[in-house]
Amino acid sequence: MRPMASTTLRPKSEDAPERFVFVLLDNFTLLSFASALDALRIANRMLGRTAYEWIFIGEGGETVQCSAGTTFAVDDDLCELRRDDVMILCGGVDIQMATTKKVLNWLRREARRGITIGGLCTAAYPMAKAGLLDGKRATIHWENQDSFAEEFLEVDLTKSVFITDGNRLTTAGGTSSIDLMLKMIADKHGEEMANAVADQMIYSSIRTDQDTQRLSVPTRIGVRHPKLSQVIQMMEQNLEEPISPAVLAKDVGMSTRQLERLFRRYLNRSPKRYYMELRLQKARNLLMQTDMSVINVALACGFASPSHFSKCYRAHYETTPYRERGSHAQRISI
């Protein structure tokens, strides 16, 4: 059973429970939601009292399905909240579809009342769409970074696991919800209590907003070669304006031939091929997650002409950019 509370304003004493309102958006990620909720539950247990209470709400006020297919009953529709509530939006896959006009209007209305609003996983998207992150630092799941950066130029997007900027909170998804909740628990009840909660969750490495969400390049590619890692990092940071292999090699103090041998030995492909795959992966994300034209997607990924982009895309993914976008739109409309 989860604690229940009315939506009316009430006086808040120092010992009154702090209420979290979890807003479940269609296809929300279960891990992000459950990680945040369980941190609060354990904090209550370790404190020996109900320091936190929570309710679940969602558009329609009946049920919401997570991306794993499980359906959750919610306590209410998108209702008026208390000014001292903490709203936590729970996002997941196909976040654009879950960002309805009703959700956006409700978010803007609640934001005008000064409420603290947080977003888990991809929920920074509806927050930004509603204008709640303009001029603020934020983060979102790494898979959505490219499309988010293209659409929301007013947001200072970071690659951190979580970000707090005033009364706006965002996380990158997955277990980063735990890190955010542990910070909030520490701010309210001290580091010792946050550490006790982490111990209960068998969470041995608490991250801060200075930690980045993705694995390091050596860990990701399974190769610990400093110069190779340095080159790949430069590639990832320069997808819109690709750097030639000759320049990359020179920047790390080796010849082009040595760089070729390094990539062949450890990654079984040429530097040019590897770079192309990175650019095509970014292109695929933009096609799936934005309304950018195919021409603009091509330019954003370093392709000078749409025809060359289409040719490379088809060779790698065995479909054209246009068909890719069309099949994705058909899947999410079913």
C-alpha cells in the first residue's frame, strides 16, 4: 500500500511528510520510477517515521502502461497539486507521443505556482517542450541527447547522471534516479542517512552531478589503449563536422598508417568506417526522435548531400532514411 494524501493545501510543520507526486507518462521506464520510489520507502524505514509520502497520477486518471508492458493504476488525473509538493515526471520510450497538449498545459499551469518539478529518464523532454528548462542546466538519457540538443537550444544540456538547477531536477534514467533521491535525502536528513539508504539498496557507488552517464570509451569498446580512446572521443565530439583521419592521427602523435593499423587490430574496421558508423547512429536517433527533415539530419551528421547520406544509410541499415522514419511512425501509432 502506498501512502495517500488529499490534493488540498494544508499547513506544513517541520515533521510533516514531504509529498512526491509521481506523474506516470505512457511507456515510462520502470527502473527509473521504481528506483526513485524505493529510495523514499527505505528512507522512511531508516528514519522510523513517514518522512515521505507519495501518490501516482496520470493523464486520464485510470491506468498507465510502462515500457515493460505492465499496467499501473493511478490515484488521480492531472490534478492541481500543493505548492510544497515535489512533482516527478516519469518518462520512457517514445516520449514525444506521451507529451500531449494536455500534459504540456498542465505542466505550465503547475510551474506558474512555483512547484518543484523533476524529470526521470526522458522526461526532460516534456519539461523543455513546456518551456520549464529555458536558461537552465539539464540532462536526459544519452540516447536522446542528440535530438534534444537540436530541438531545445535554450537549454544548457549536460551529460551528467542528474542535474539540479533551482526547482528543476532532471536525470539521465536508469539508476540515476537513486543518485538524485540520495542527494535530496542528504539535503534534508544528512549524508549519514543517505548513505544508510544506499547501503540498504546495495548501492555502493553514489554518483554526483559531476559524474557523466555513459561508460568511459575504453570500457565501452573493451580496449584500453589511450591513443585509440582519445581518437574515438574526438570523433564522438565532432560528428557534424568530421575530422579527417590524417588530422586525427596527427593530433595524437602518430601517422595515418599507424592509426589505420590500430583500428584494424582492435576494432576490425578502418577509422573512416568507424567514424561513419558513429555519424549514422546519430542520424538514426534524429530520424526516430525529431521532426527534422532528412536534409537537415544529413547536415547535422556531417553529410554534404542527401543522396550520399541516403546511400551510406542504406548500406549500413538496409533501408533508406525515409523508410526508416515511416516504419518508426507506423510502429508507435499502433
